[in-house]
Amino acid sequence: MPDDQSHRLRETLDARNRQIAAVHSISRLLSSSLDLEDRLRDILTVSLQAVGAVAGTIFLHRPEDATLVFRYVVGDKAKELIGAAIPTTTGLAGAVFRSGRSQITNRPHEAVEHDREVEKRIGFATETLMTVPLKHQAGRPVGVMQILNKQSGEFDQHDLEVLEIIA
């Protein structure tokens, strides 16, 4: 078997192992606590670990003013962001919320939808990011999870699959 084919198979197997580990972690977390706040915070932390990222946010939709609220944030700038809100018409988070479709954005500075205002305000550089919709069991959107800055390389389809399973 050629080395490149062997390497691709190894990457696929590693990705599947990360997916399985993430599902097991989330299953344990969901059965360990009835508190929604604890569950969401833990899900965000497991998501970051599963894809090797340094920061992330769970935005929850606030229908009365059509915003996405930074509800849970993991990373260096968490305290500056928790409770802040952005319009559902703004940024990649808003685009994914409205479309209901996940998105990998490995060069956000080149993406038209990327809103640089938040990162300018808090002094955070977004290098890579993935955004997945969070939906109620009935399919109604309730928010968005955004994972930022993969520690090594760029996000790929395997990483996105892990997040979609968790979300």
C-alpha cells in the first residue's frame, strides 16, 4: 500500500476514534447532570478537546431582539464576551444560524461574512473556525456553536463531523 494511501487511512481512523470518544464523553456528561448550564459548558469543552481547538462559543438565540448571545465561552477572552450579543444578521455565526448549515472557515479574514468587529474589540485573532447550528429536537434553531483556532493545521471534514455529532 502506498504511503499516502496508508496516511489517509490512518487519518480517517484517527478521526473516527475522535468521533467515538466525543460521543462517549457527551453521553457521560448528559447522564451525569440535569443542569442545562453545566451540560452546555461541558459540551463546549469536550468539543474543543475533540477537534484540538483553543477557543469556542455557544451562542443562544434571543428571539425578542433577534440576536445571538455569547452564552458560554471557553478561551482567553471568555470574560469579555459572556453576555454580549450580535444580531442574527451578522457574521458567520449569524449566517449559519439563518441557513442551518455547518461551515468550515479556515481563512476567515478572506470570508465576506466574517465580522471582524468583535475580534478587534477584544484583541483576538481568529485564524481558523468552524460553525455549527444548534437545533431543538423538532429542528427549530436555538443557537450556534463556534470553535476557533485549531492547534495544528486547519479544520477538515472529519472535525466538522465530530462537531455535528456533538451538536
